[in-house]
Amino acid sequence: MTIKLVCIGKTDKKELETLIRIYSDRLQHYIKFEFEIIPDLKKTKNLDENQQKSKEGELILSGIQNSDFIVLLDENGKQFSSENFSEYIQKRMNTGLKRLIFVIGGPYGFSDEVYQRADSRISLSKMTFSHQMVRLFFTEQLYRAFTILKNEPYHHR
């Protein structure tokens, strides 16, 4: 199985990029992990929120296959402990999926079309984080999930 994290817009902090890369590299030990950045939209001054979400949604959906399991990182999604998230990942792997895709939306969230296509939604917290920080937090939690599944000492219970 491949796990892919799809994000809108590049990270503008080198420190965050470095930390994300560290966890992305560590994940390769457990699973094929891909990180896809969809470039920020150009000329958004004349677009309202819905138009921007719609255009971003088209870009997100263009890279998704019918067989993909899509999980939106959404503030209204289900929250997990790290242990429960590792179980969630294991259940997805047990189904024989080829690709499990997690998506971080743009600044206004997701279009209705993306919500309709999604198979699941999860939330990292009730707090609001920048989209750039969510990338780091999620990548670290994904790494943590695999160390829990392998009963490795990274996560302290």
C-alpha cells in the first residue's frame, strides 16, 4: 500500500520542510509514503471563497483514482488518540487498499465535490493550526502510528 499526503501550497519555512522531510524519510522504513504539493492558485484576488475551494477541489480530485481511499484532514472530522489512529491505519491496510490518500485543503477548506468524494474525515485537534504546521503534525503522527504498530519504543504508553 502507498500512503500519500496531498497539500495545497508550498511550505515557506525551511525549518518545517526539514522536519517534515525527517518524518517522511523515517516513514519509508514502514511503507511507501508520498508527499504531493498542489501549487497555490494564481490570481485569487477576484475569486470568492467558494470559487477558490472549487478550483482547488478540481486540482485535488484530478489526482485521485476510483480505487483510492480518501481521508480529509478536517476540523470537523473524527478525533483519535495516537493508539486509535494506529489501529485506523492498520484497518485500512488490512483491506488491501493500493492507495490511502490524506488531504490537507487550502485556507478555506474543501469544496462540496471533495467532501462528496471523501471516504472519511479526521481531525488532529479542535484547535486551529496553520496548514503548514498540520503537515508536520500529521507526518509525525503517521510515523508514530507505525512505531506503535511495530511495538517500537518511540511512543510511550
